[in-house]
Amino acid sequence: MIGRTVSHYRLLEKLGEGGMGVVYKAHDLTLKRTVALKFLPPHALSTEEQMTRFLQEARAAAALSHPNICTIFEIGDAEGQTFIAMEYLGGGSLKEKIRSAPLKPEEIVRIGVQIAEGLCEAQAKGIVHRDIKPANIMMTERGTVKILDFGLAKLAGQGEITRTGTTVGTVAYMSPEQAQGKEVDHRTDIWSLGVVLYEMSSGQLPFRGDYEQATVYSILNEAPLPISRDLRLPAELLSIISKALSKDPDHRYESAADISRELKFLRNRPGVVSEGTTAFGRREPSIAVLPLANLSADKEQEYFCDGMAEEIINALTNVGGLRVVSRTSAFMFKDRQEDIREIGRRLNVETLLEGSVRKSGKRLRITAQLVNVSNGYHLWSQRYDREMEDVFAIHDEISLAIVDELKGKLLGKEKEAIVRRHTNDPEAYNSYLRGRYYWNKRTDEGFRKGIECFQAAIERDAGYVLAYAGLADCYNLLGWYCFEHPKETFPKAKAAAEKALQIDCNLAEALTSLAYARLFYDWDYSDAESKFKLAMRLNPGYGTVHQWYAEYLLVTGQAEEAIEEARKALELDPLCLVFHAVLGLAYYISFQFERAIDQFKKMIEMDPNFFVAHFGLGEAYTLSGQHKEAVAEFKKAIALLGRSSLMLSFLAQAYAAWGKRNEAEKVLDELDEISRTKAAYVPPYFRAVVHVNLGDLDEAFERLNTAHSEHDPWLLYLKVDPAWIDLRSDPRYVSVLRRMGLREAS
């Protein structure tokens, strides 16, 4: 075959041979480039059904375009043989790389991230590889990872046990569901990636047998073989592998994007080796503080129980070497009767703190138990019968007792950080906890009750810095959600944040609140950016600063950077729905509508009653031209939140984009009535977008000018909102941007 010309390719040398055909290095005589040609074996396409299926799979695979996926150039036929022309990579396979010895942790993570990123692209297009293994992963001479053979696994029927003792495919890398011949989805690739990570880490396979059926039995019934502790692998890497190799697909990572985020997070902390054990090796101490059960007769004391758990979480995050699960992720298990070991596995921690609070008048009874997740045994338990005035001492005792149990000793500075207090007044503290409880509801009523509570805390203790930050947050979001006029809310937010910074100039929460107001109301981009960055330096574990900085990056036209920042927030708090929403927003602003739709659907699966997920999905549907679906989602959001001016504005926009002028104008009439009665703030920015979609451009630009004069916070999206893409050369559009201090969009 060497030297022959097939179609317009001259064969140069044989590169390899396997179950799915022979691969040659070839020269493309037409485009003058080097390619790889894979000739498929005749038995693979012996029937018309097989050929049809192959073409369907191959076309889907050829549509994939990603730096970590081998590009397919052409599918052809010559002399009765079907071939695939693809990019020539040079280098060698991952199989060759790991043949001699296990890889170093930093190299495992670097390669793992690239494989996961390639799978992200495939999953976004609904494509499952089904045969991820080192032989199908190429390493270019520059170290770039490329995944081969998308679609060929399904063509070959890989994934079914065809008869007793015989399998088609690469058994050692099959997921349990694939080995059983069940229907598979993208999570089978996550399992296979887990096997590859394990093999890179140890040089061996996690499941082995003397023959194929024995290997299948091991995959279905046995735990992975332990990785030698002598390899001293990072605990986080072992945890990632363990989760990817969960036999139940529902217990694995939900997507390749999730495992990619965790690997990227680990990439920034190379070489971590810590104490403790996992199924594979060593790991650092870790804990999740579950919501404390409310045993009080007054069910309104729920806020106190939640607040106390949150305070303990905040205290423990100051301990170096102790991994603490974020509030949002831990609180997902509130009021759910699940096995302790299952909760620990899902949160990927060794220990859980659970307990209860019984409050009667000024008397408190608090019980706390520290539980070992692996066996369910109590490591430590204590009961506290105290007066309300002792609540701070209880926090300190619980936190220090946990640290003592987990770490054995505590550095002085860490202990000082744990017992740091922002108020000594129990009533002020009580009001603050209640305020945060209401703020987290993200509703008009919640923000207003939160304001009352934070003001009550300040009346009790005028120096209570956290209460001022909470007050600023409520006013910021009252304005952003258009529950009140921005000129009424954002100046109050700034005043509260500035007061907090007078008390403590290094409080990250207050800096973040002030930066948000400076961005969305003052349009002072430089000052907002500097404050966000300072807050991140002071408290890199504060998820909200990463969320709001991502929004800054979005509105200033830095979409890719915004996506990365949103992912940082999710690394800190993977179950926080608001953080997920910002990532979805970043996707559709960067015209990645399919990813945005997938992101918001994922949020709805997590919590179907979170209105933000429905209006985010509705906006993604609107911009992608799926108008009927968009209207349905906005109606769901309205049913959950009520007929707020913001939700109605989105609904009017969806009707206008759909071409349903009458329906859009009816909603606009309702918005006019809301504005006339001052029941809420009606953002003129969205009125402008509605008129753009209706073709009323003069009216649209008049509304933009109104939005500018009123400092409508949503006007900040003007530069990047896809709704304006056809008008970006209009002088009136450019004029508004310049008045806001924004340069024209590219």
C-alpha cells in the first residue's frame, strides 16, 4: 500500500492497526498537507444498515471542532474500501506514554483537563464516544491532547456483551451500564475517563481479570484496586477518580464540565499530599456542616439554625489544610432523610457535622455530632445548655472541638481567625442571621425583610460591620431585580457599604457590595474592577465576589474571561444556583446558545422552583429563535415570582421576537400600568429591546435615552446583548455606549 494513491491521497507510511482498521500517514495532493487515513475493515460496514449508521455517526463526529478533538476532514470510498481522512498529529498515544511508569500528578491533571474539555464539546453536541481509552488519546509533539475515533465505537457495537465470555470493545474501560448492554449516555465517557486517570496515576487498571468475563464481573461488583500510598498522589485527585468511578451513573459527575472544573482547581494546587485515607490513598481532612435541625416549638427559628451552621462553616474556612464544603452545597440536604454515608460521598468529605437546636425564650440547647462518613461512627459529640448570650462561646467551642478532632493541633493565627467576632450583642447577631436568611430568598419580600433585620442589628450595635454589608446587598439586588427604582436603591447600597468599610476597610463582603453598585449604577468600571480584585485577594473563598466579577467581565465585553470566573465561583460552591445562572448568562451573551440552554436546564433539574433558571432559559430560547419555548419559560418564571416588571419585560421581548405584536403590546400596557402606579420599577432598557424586535427603532432609541438618564442597571448589557447585534453601527447606539464610557462592541 505504501506509495499508492487512494482518491487524492498518497500513502506514505503505516502508522498502526487495530480492531477498527488500519491507519496510514498520507499526503493530500489537492490541499498539499499531511493527513492520517483510517481504512475501516470490510466487516464493519457489511450491511446497508451499518453503512447508514456509520454515516450518521461520522457526520456528527465531523461536526465537532475543538482543540482537544482530532479533526475529521473527509469520509471517502476507494476501491470498495471506506476511509476517514483526519488531521495528522505526530507524537504518540497516551497508551505509549504510560506504558513505562505512572505519570506525575501535574501531568495527569494537565492531560485529564484536556480530555475532559474535549468531552465537554462532544456532550454539548449530544455525542457519546463510548470507547475512551489511552489508545484513542493522542499526544502531539507540543503536548496537546487529541481524542480520536468519535462515533466509531457505536458503529462497531462496542458496549454490548454479545455472548457469554465474549465482548466487543475494550472491556477494561467499559462502564458498568455499558458492560451490561444497557442504554448509555455521556456518563459512560466520564467512567472511562476515570479509568484513564486511574491508569495514568498508578500504571495499572482499576478492574482486572484473567479473562474478559472476569473483568466484567470486577467492574460490576468490586471496588477499584487500591493505589499504592508510596506514589503520594494528591488527595483531591484520588477523590476525583473515585467519584468518576461510581458504579451508579447518578453518583458520578453530571457532566464532563464538572470534572474539568475540579481538575482545573487541582491544577492550581499541584503536589498536595495530605493526611487521612480514601478508597485509593491519602487525603486531607474535610468536613461538611449540615443545617442544624430546628426542634423549637417556634418554626420561625429556622433562620437561627441555618445561621448558626453558616457561622460554623465560616469559622472553619479559616483553618489551613481543612477542606470545608460551602454553605449552598451542604444545605442542599436540608430536611432530607438520607444516609450519612451517601451524603458524605456526594459531598466528597470524610466527616459531617450534624446537630439540632432547641430554643425556648432565652434558653438554648444545642447538640452537635461529628460523624465519620466511612463507617457512620461518631467521632465526637456534645450538648450545650446555655443562655442566648452564650451563643458566641458555643460557636467557638464547637469549631475548636471539630478542628482539634480533625487536625490534632491548631496554629495560633488560625485559632484567632476562628474566634473572631464582628459583634458581641446576641440580639444584633440574631437579627443579622434573620436578615441573611431572608436575603437568600431573592424575592421582593425577602429583600425588604432583610433590610428590616439588618437595620435592627445596626440599631443594637452601630459597629456591626457585617450588618452594613448585608444591608448593601439587599439594596443592590432590589435595584437589579427592578423591585424599586435604581435611584432609590443603589445610593443606599453605596452608603451602607461605605459605612462598613469605614469600620473595617479590609472586609471583602463590603468591598464586593460597593464594587457592584459602582458598576451597575455609577458605571465606574475601573473602580469596580479594582475593588472586586482587592476583595478576591482578601477573601478568595468568597463565591459572590467571583460571581459579580464575572458579571463585570461580561458587560465590559470579556465573555471568555467571564466564563472562567463563573466557573471559579462554581468550584467554590458547585450547587449554588445563582452561580450556575451567571455561567448560563455568559454562554448566551457569547452566542453559545446550546450551552446556555443546557446550563439552564441543568439548573431546573436541580431546583424546578428557582425562577431565575426559567427566565434564563427563556432568554436563551428567545435568542436562539425558539420563541414558543421561550414564552412558556417566562410564564413559568412569572408563576413562581409573580408578575414582576422584570419578568413581564422578558415576556414582552419574547412575544416581540416571535412576531406576535398584539401579545407584546398587551404586556407593554400592563407594564405601563405598573409604572403609572409606581408599583415597581419598569426598566426602559427592556422596553427598548421590545421595540427593536417590533421594528420601532425610533421608539427603541428614545427608550435607551430614558434608560441612560435613569441609570437603569440593565442598560449595562447594551454592549454585549445579542439583541442589538444588527444595530451596532447605528450612530444612536454608538452614542449611548460612549455616554456610558463603553467602547463599541466588536
